[in-house]
Amino acid sequence: MKMPPSRIKRAKEFIAGNMRLKLLSLSLAICIWSFLAFSREIRYDLTLPLELRNIPVGYSLAAKPPRGINFTLSGPSIMVEAARRSNSTVILTLRGASVPGRTTFSTLEKTLKLPEGVKVIRTSPSLLTLDLIKTPIQQPEGDQ
């Protein structure tokens, strides 16, 4: 079934008519959305798994480290969401650690990739102390 030419003409006028007003409305809607998205401050609790790298050969940890580190982030909701997506693990390297001995990490929030405007307001644990001990050499069971 064909549409009469007058209906097609009215449909085109409806779509194309008042184009300035439609563009102004769209621009205003985008401005309001971006203002709300960027201005609304939120707090978000982020828990990331802990990954230890470069443990010296022949040494191990005296105690198990925590499974994860908890951070509380604060900032505009869209930026906090970006920070959440860009951080998946906390990676700590033990290269240069005193062996045997204790190594303390006190600024764990510096391991995060944070966009401008996002702050870490809490870290738990705030200090992480790792104690390296010499790993005993295991003798094969047949040697005695």
C-alpha cells in the first residue's frame, strides 16, 4: 500500500522542520547530562587483588599477605567509573627488598591509575609489611 504524496510531504516537513529548535534542544540536553554526570560527587569502595612480583630467589613470605587491598574513591561519578575500569590489581614489586627482612609499603594508593579529580580517601590496610625469610632447602626423600 502506497502512502499518498501529501502524507510523505507532511512527514518530511515534520522531521526537517524546526531544525534549529531541535538542535538547540539536543545541545541543551547534552549540557544538562554532562553537568550532572561530572558534578555529582560519589564515594565508591574498590577492592583489588594483591599481586606480588620479584620475590628474591630462595626467599618466601613469613605470613600470607592479604588477598586484596580496599580503597575508597571520591570524585565525579563518571571519573570514578573510569578509575574503577582502569584498575584491576595492585602490583607490588619486591625487587631490592632487604633479604631476609621486612619491607613496608605505605603509599598503596600510588599504585592506582586515577583520572584528574578522583581522590583516594581511605586505604585498608593503610600499611602493608611483608617479612621475607630464607626458604628451607628441601632434600629429596631418597637422600639420607
